[in-house]
Amino acid sequence: MTNDPTPVTDSPFRSEPSARDQAPQFVLPLVVRIEKSAPPARTDALETAARAVLVILSDERSAGEGEWARAMRDWQDARIRKVVRRARGAEWRRAEALPGITVTGKSAEVRVFPPVPLDGWPKELAKLQVSGTDLDDPEPPVAADPATPVLWLNPELDMSAGKAMAQTGHAAQLAWWELPDEERTAWRDAGFPLAVRSAEPGRWRELTGGGCRWCGTRGSRRSHRARAPSSPTIRHCGRASGLSEAMPWRAR
């Protein structure tokens, strides 16, 4: 798969049948550490999951002849799936022993692994639970830095933290695809700063109605609209290395 933005008619996130369905199907596993005595804050877990996806996309092992490159290409050439499971204690230690990358936030730890076939999960990960990823924010999230790309959550959808982590990973991946190489490098070198926030209903209508007005320091404003989005999950609006974007989309 190339680094060029995927045409919306061939988006791997769309639910309509496409040629992508005929390819072998893979999934990107993510595991969030949730200890009973010290669960992470919800927003921090969402932001850390989004950064974890960006980290593996930009890792040298995912490109060229890298050890994960073939799996990453096959995954992106089919339907793009992400599944978040939870682990604690010995489960987490076993997950950390597998090839992957652990990304830490303020309180969250998320480990991302190279893609695996839908029915080919390593047994150490297959045993982990998908349910039970309900997390809370001890304090309301502060306002996002105006210079930081923001992934806006649809306020009308009630999602578990695990489901929302997968969705923020999708949004971060779309933002990565849209950036030219030099801006990808700058975002990566800065540590992939981003924020995840739940939009107020009025703000959400403005975002999905094309009213997002962000002025970049260079380059032009770009607006990308998925065809007939029946229930948009996340809207990306913000700047990364001077880029202004507005990206509505929905995932399967």
C-alpha cells in the first residue's frame, strides 16, 4: 500500500462491499493495562491508544523490508480493523513479552502489536478480555491546546473506552495518511501531540456540517467528507506541523 491518501470510494473504513473484502483480513491488536487498584483515566487512555497507532505506523520495522512491513501492508490493503483488549498483572507481563511497542501517557499504558490474521491471534492475546474496558475521568478534561490536533468524539454515541480507543486509533491513522512526509516527520519528532475530547452537541453539528474553521500557519485548509456518513463517530479537526484539516468519517 502506498502512502497516498486513500480515495473515499475505496476507504478501508467504509461498510459498503469492496475489493478489499477479497483480501486476507488482519486486525491490529492493542492491549490497555487496567489494574484494579489503579485504572487509567479514560481520556488519557484514548489519547495514548491514538498515539500507539501512530507510533507503529511510523516505526522503521513497519516500512520497507522491516520485520513488520509485510503484515502492515496486508492489514492496510484489506479492511482496517483494530481491537482493544485489557490486561493486568501477569496478563500484562505476558503481553509485554510479545513483539510490539508500549506507549505510555500520564496514567495509561497501551501496547500495540503488529497486525495478525483475524483467526490467528497469539494465545497470550486471545485469552484477554475485550469487555470490561469502562473507564472514567477523575476530573473533567481541560480544554485542548489550540495548537494541538483534536479528535472530537460524537456526543450522541455511548461507547466503552475500548471501543472509543479503537475509533481514535482510526482517526489518528486517517490524519497520518493525509500528511506529507515532512509533516509526518515533524509530528513524530514532537511525540505525536494530540487531544481527544467529546464535542458539545452544537460544536458537533458545526463540525459535521462543514463549519470547522481552523487557520493553519502554512498550506491550505482541507476538508474531507465520507460519502453519506450515517453515524459519524469521530471528527478530526486541528493542526499537525501547520496543517489544518477537517475530517469526518465513520468506521465499521
